[in-house]
Amino acid sequence: MAQLPALDELIACPSCDALYLERDVAPGETASCLRCHAVLEAPRRTAMTRIIMLALAAIILMVAAIFFPFLELEVAGRAHRASLLDTVRAFSSGLTAPLTVAMAALIVILPLTRFGAIIYTLAPMAFGNHPWPHAQSAFRMAEALRPWAMAEVFIVGVAVALVKVAGLAHLSLGPAFWAFVGLVIVTVLKDNFMSRLTVWKTLDTRRKF
Amino acid sequence: MENAGHAPQILTAKAAGLVGCVQCGRVHRPGVMVCDRCGAAIASRDTTSVQRVWAWLFAGLVVYVPANIYPMLRTTVLGKTSESTIFGGVVDLMHHGSYGIAAIVFFASIIIPCSKFAAIAFLALSVQRKVRMSAGARHKLYEVVEFVGRWSMIDVFVVAILASLVQLDFAASINPGIAAVSFAVSVAFTMISAESFDSRLIWDADEDEHHG
């Protein structure tokens, strides 16, 4: 290994540090690490446009989920309706108040911030322009927030809660519930299309040309 | 992509005297502090990683105790209030015959947090001591821990949904208990603990073994 290629031609696996020669990976193909099997690059044709569209759809669905009724409970002719914001506010009284902030962040604010940051990073490049300033910080933030945007965990929580209550009362799902289900599907699709190293590479080359 | 070393064994950036960025994979000469591609801070190995893992893990363990002792839910039916802990909630669900849901809650709130504590402790120990498990298997374990961590938050969300929905004045109302806070904090701390772990350390220990 006396003669190592130039740094630009190398890539290190972020998970296990294995060193590889950078090759152009064809769209549709996936390059993964030989040792730890982490996906290194997975470019997809028109991935950028698709990710932006999905992120936009997710934002619209989130807005719908916030403003439409989420769930409605009916016992002996008396109905109680809860919106997504009511769910967030559930902890607001007494000692559990700090959880309100956390709930709002995990379910609404962080997912929205992530979608926004991803659109900010990719939109100019999808139109063939230079990335906007601070695109790197935006994308780094989007990646750091990934585990903390818990929309899909929340929807499973809703399912569990529904079963718990189903025996006691008649329950109906509002439009916001379906908007939120759509949001989860769109988020999962978007994250599957997006390959972190590919985005960084594209950002880097687009910045220079 | 082929390994740049062309050797049967995998050449790492560290072994080649270089530093890889964990965010974007770019390779740098040693001494560079910030990645010029993505702007992330870079280090050949995060030397304080294991310390931070232990600190967050212990913090998570400590707050997990009140999460199990104090009530998660306060249910008032016709003026009578009853409180249930995490485990109590699982038992209630089983009494109602919803075994599937009981299993989900039991897994998300008890099995997953406990096995996560054990798995993170094991991984942190494994980079300091020799263990039998191969590096490949430990890497897989780390990926599972990272993936599964956030799902423990289910129970907190269930409490929030129930509390916002079941507010029928005198007839029935559900309010969150203080355990919800410590449980959420415990999940967050263990997530930070898992994220603090530098997975490259798993492979380093393995290499040292091969080289002698």
C-alpha cells in the first residue's frame, strides 16, 4: 500500500472505516461495504425529484393532520373529539408538562424541519442550479434528526390506543388520521430513495462546477 | 467497489494513515478537523465515544427505575380513580383478552428497553475487552439497537392519545402519570447513548486480534 490513490478517489465506509476506491455507481445499482454490509451508495434515476415531491407531499399531509379532527370517541351519545394538537397537549397539566414540548417536537416539529431541510438541500440541484448557501448544514441537520422524527412510531401508538379504547366506546377515525397514515408511508418511501453518501457526493460536485 | 488495499484483509482508512468522515465517507489526511465536503467534525476514532456511551446509558438506567415504579396512567371511572404502571397496563390488557396488543406494549416498554441496556453495555465492553462474538455479528447487533430504540416511545404516545381522547368528565377520564416523563427521558437517553457509540471501534478490536 505504498502507493495510495489521491484522496478524491477514495471513500471510507462511515460505519466501519473500510477504505474503497471511489467508483461511479450506475443508477439503480447499490454499492455496499464488503465488511459490514452498510449501504455506501445507491443512486436512483430521478431520485432527487421524487424525494422533493415526497417531502412536499409529507408537509401537506402534516398540515392536514394538524387541522382536521384526528379521532372521535362516542360513549352513550356523548362525543369527544381529539385533534393531533390535543394529543400533543395531553401532558400539559401538572408535572408532566415538559413532555408537551417533547411530544410537539417528536410528532410535528422535527418531521416538518426534516422535510424542509431536505427540500432546501435538493430543490436547487433538481433544477440544475448550484446548491443554496448552507445546504450542507441543512442536510447534516436533516440526517441528525432522522431518529428523532417519530411520526411512524406515533401511528403505531395510535393503533395500540385504538384497541385499548375500542372495548369501552365507539370510536371513529377522522380525516387527520388518514392524512397521518399517508404521511408515514410517504416518509418511509422518501427515506428509502435517499442515499446519504450519494447526496453528499452530488452536493460536492454541484458546488464546484 | 473494490478495496483499495488489494489485500485479502480489508484496509481501513486508519490503517492507511488517513481519516474517514462518518457523515459523508470522504477521506482526509490526518490533522484535518472539519470535513470539507459536509462540514462535519472528523476524527480518526472518537476517543470519548465509549465514555459518553456509558454516561448516557447509566442516566437512562436511572430514570428507567421510576418509570416502572410510578403510575403511567390514572384512570377515573365514575369518580373512582385507579392508577396503573407500565407492567400493570400489560396485565390489564391481557385480562381484557387483547393479547396481541399486550405483547406489543410488553415488547416496546419492557423487553426492548432492557435488552437495549444490555446490548449497549455489551458493545461498549466489547471494544475494551475481548469477547467471543464476531465483529460482524456485533455490528449487526449495533444496527438493531440503533433501529429499535425509537420504537420504545410507543407507550408514551399511547398515553398521550388515551389522555386526549378519554376526557368524558364524570363518566370516564384518563390522565397521564409521572412515569410517562421518566420513561420518555429514559428512551431519549438510551438513544443518545447508542448514537454516541463509534461503530468503527467494533472493527478495530477485531483487527488488533488478527494482527497479533
